[in-house]
Amino acid sequence: MTTLWQSLLIALRALRVNKMRALLTMLGIIIGIGAVIAMVAIGSGASKMISDQISSIGSNLLLVLPGSVTSGGMRSGAGGTQTLTYDDARAIKAECPSVGAVAPSVRGSGQVVFGNQNWSTVLFGVTPDMVTVRDWTIVAGRNITQSDVDGATKNCLIGQTVVDNLFGGTDPMGKIIRIKKIPFTVVGILGRKGQSPQGQDQDDVIYVPLRTAQRKLLGSQFPNVVGSIMVQAKDAEVLDKAEEEVTELLNQRHRIGPNREVDYTIRNLSELLAVTEQSSKVMSILLGAVASISLVVGGIGIMNIMLVSVTERTREIGIRIAIGAKKRDIMLQFLTEAVLLTTCGGIIGMLLGVAGARLVASLIGWPTLISVNTIIIAFGFSAGVGVFFGFYPARKAAALNPIDALRYE
Amino acid sequence: MDEVVRLNDVVKIYTMGEERVEAMKGVSFTVNRGEFVSIMGASGSGKSTCMNILGCLDVPTSGSYLLDGVNVGELSADALAEVRNKKLGFVFQGFNLLARTTARQNVELPLVYAQIPAAERKSRALEALEKVGLASREGHYSNQLSGGQQQRVAIARALVNRPSIILADEPTGNLDSRTTIEIMAIFQELNRQGITIIMVTHEPDVAEFTSRHIIFRDGLIISDEPYQAKTAVPPVEVEKL
């Protein structure tokens, strides 16, 4: 039994003799592995982009919205009524054990002025939990506090887009801005989130204390009403349970019964995430599958050339057997050659695949995700292709009759 | 006497489709250590088949072959490979060196399969090349060598694992008469050093340099006699041997 090292030397020598042929044979594997890597990288990059966008809303969320009401035979659409109150939100937080954070909010819009700059943005009246629920980071200053909410203070948190448009370079912290002509102090700055899955700029936002918004800024006829309540379950496992608890509580509070239709709706945002992730996963599996077909084709090319190589070197095989090579020595020699071909092709393909993925990333602006796993799997796969498609030719070589092989012209 | 080879009533039958060819019909002979035997006969006489069996490339249909007292017919394929590697050295008519491989690498080949470490391989290969007068050509590729030189490399390859016998199948068949004498001189010198050599040839001139003639006809030995070997007078180039 020769050592693997010897077989490797012999294989290298054999490949050096037919450089062009070796390269062309490798090409199949290069393209196969390159395509698999690029496709998987692009596919998983795309799916990560989508799931990032979705999770930028926040995770394990239930969104409670006012429902439709019927008045005089006319049904309003969802959210067509104002049935949710701050008290509902507080009750949810107090009474539902599976619920972690509860963020009621009211929404409005208005002109904001600082110095000689002005900007129209989205205003939210929120409680401190909003930052937790939406997974915001606060890059400077502080969050809105419960005493801000209770005392209806004129403090606000501003998003990055607002910072860019109003302050353009100067530090907004502690500055007074006028929101709908009312002066507010900037107490904190939100970190950048980017676009929502729907393409909205999530950073174009100002958060003010809920009470302040209700009473002073968005002046509603029902001062206790909130536009929506975001409910965050304690973790993903209890999300469904949290939904049941919230439903039960709200049914009770709103006296929902046979004579009263349900006046709120609950949306489970994680379902959206799951569906989207599922579809992008399917896409990347599909891409990978198509690419691996080319790998199989490349493998057949390897087998073809190895068969030619065995025939060409029949005499050499005969000499080796006569001189004392065992069957497995001959097997090992040709298997090594095939595996060397495919792994070289695999490495080149890997580099090209990574380069291709990067190129696509920079051209289309998609993120690409090249995991170490993909690389290891691709490498292992290319070696596996070598073993699989090299096995038959190697066995054929090892089974040669030395007497015939020595006479072979 | 020290017996190296013993063939007992060896029969070899090839079946090629419908046709049965009896290549050897019951051949017995023994070879003692240090002999220089030539096996002769017309083509189809069974001498090549005999050589293949002696070389453990083929096994007898019936009868037995004892090499150094071991019944080769009972050995597994791997064990036969080891016998070929350690006990036998082959010299072929067509030289059969590996192409694009240096003389030394060719000589090292049996040692590779014997799993000898690289440093020892090198020194033993050089030693064997020395014996055939080609130490200075160790780095030459086989295609850069003349026919006679290639055959000498092949002899060095046969020698390198210190075999019990060297089997030579028409070793001078592809060589001109002067080179033939060179090669025969090398064989005679090796024989003088105690190496057993069995050579197949159909040229009586070549057989004259050996000390025993076995003649085959139609799968049987028709004569087996000692012979007063003629000394191969080495041409000038190989005198340094």
C-alpha cells in the first residue's frame, strides 16, 4: 500500500502532463461549485435581507388595532373606530402573564421646525415600552419615561431622518424644536433602522409621550383613545398564548358578546416573518439545486476523462502491477487523481463563486451571505464528486489483467 | 542445492470464448539459486505462459509452483503482489519504463510499493543504477535515453528490491547486436554475483550466454540441458563495470 502522499505525487505528475485537459475537465467542477456558492450566497443574502426588514418591526409582536363598527347599517373598515384606550393597554400589561411589553400609540403628522429648517414628519405618542417593542436603540440621550407620559411633558425622541433634515451637522441633544408650533426638548435620538418591508422610512419619526400627544398635539375628541397597541410576548413560544390572553381580556373589557360585535383586531406579525422566510428558503434551495445539476454534469466530465486516462495508461498500470502494486494501490492512485481534479476545481470554483456573489452584491445592491458552512460543504462535495465519479474508472484500472495491460499498445 | 523455483506438472488452459487453448500441458522443472537459464521455443510453444506463471502474473490451472519453497498458487492477490515486489524482478522486451519519469524514479518504483522511506529509496536506486553503469544518468527522463540505456534502467529496477530471481522476457528483442552483448554482459556479471536469472528468448545467439537451455514445444519441455556459456565480451563502454 503506497502512502497517500505518493499517490498525490503521482497524480500531480499525471495532471501536469495534460495541463490543458486537466483544466478543461476541472471547468465542469469549477462552474458547478462556483454556481452553487454564488447562488446560495445570493439566495441566503436575499432571505436575510427580507427577514432583517421584517424583524426591524420588532419580534414576537401582536398588533392590536381597533376593529370595524357598524353604525346605521354601514360597516367601517378595520381601524375605522376608536375603541382602544390607554387603559386597555395598561390592563393587558397588568393582567396577561405571557405578555412582556405593551406599547400603545397614537399617530399623527405635523410640521417640525428648528431654527430656519422645517420638516414634515410622522408623530407618535408613545410609552417607554415602544423602544423595547420596536427594538429601537437609543444612540444618544434617554428614552421617554413613564413620568414623561404621566406628566405629559414636552420631551421628544427623534429619528435619524429627522436629525439629518432639521439639524444637518449640529448636535440635536437638548435643543428645542417646535412641533406644530409647540416647543419640545430633544431628550434622545433613535438609532438607524432603515426601510420597513413596505418600503417606508422608519427613521422619519418623532416620538413624544403618549399623554402629551393625546392632550396637546393630536387633540382628539376622546383623549384616552389610542390608535394601536403593540403587544410583545415574553418569547416566541408563548406568542399564541399571549394572543389568547389578550383576546380574552379585550372581549371582557369591551363586553363582546352575542349582541356586540368584536371591535378590535389582532394581527400576529411573526406569521408574516415565517411565511416570508419560508419562501426565501425555498428560493435558495431551488437555486442551489439548479446549480448542483451543473456539478453533476461536471462530475460526469471527470469520469469521462478518468476513463480515457485509464485506457491511455493501461501499459503503465501493467508495469505497476508487475512491479508489485496491489489493486488498492492502483485504485488509490486513480481515485487520488480524480479527487485532486475535483478539489482543485472546487477551490477555484469557490473563489469564483465568492467573487461572483460579491459582484452581484455590488451591482444589484443585494447583500450576499457566504457562510463558512457553505464553503466547507462545497469543498466536501467537490471531493465527494471526485470519489463518486472517480470510483468506476479507478476500479476499472485496478481490475486490469497485468499480462494484457503489459502487451497493450 | 538451494532450490528457488519448482514447477510440478503445471498445466495452463486458456478459455477464449468457445476455444480452449492448452498453453502448458504439464511442465515440471526446478531452478537452483545462482543459475542462468534461458527458456526457448517458437511462438505459441508456451514459453511466455510459463514466464507469466513464474512471474506470478498468472496462476496455473493445475499443478503447483513453489517459489522459495512457498506454494504461490495458494496466495491471495495482495500476497502475490508482494511476491512480485520483493522476490521477483522483471525485465521486458519493450523496456516498459514509465514515460516522463527520470531513470532514478523508475528504479525507485518497486521500493515505493514496498513502502521504503524516500532517503533509503534514493540510495538504493543509485546503487542499482551504479551496477548497470548508469549512475550518471539518474536524472535523465526515459525518453532521453537510448534503447540499451533504457533496458539497463529496467534491469536496475528489477534489481533494486534484491529479488530472488530476475525474469527477463526477450530482454534483447528490441536491441541491436552490440547493445545485446552489452545487456548480456550485465546479466552475466549479475549472475556471477549470485543472482538467479531466467530469460525467455527465441534467439539462439542470445541463449549462448546462458548456462542452461530449456526448450519448449507445444506446451511441453522437449529438452533441458546445461550449456557451456559463452562469455559476453563487453564493448568498451561497459568495461568499467
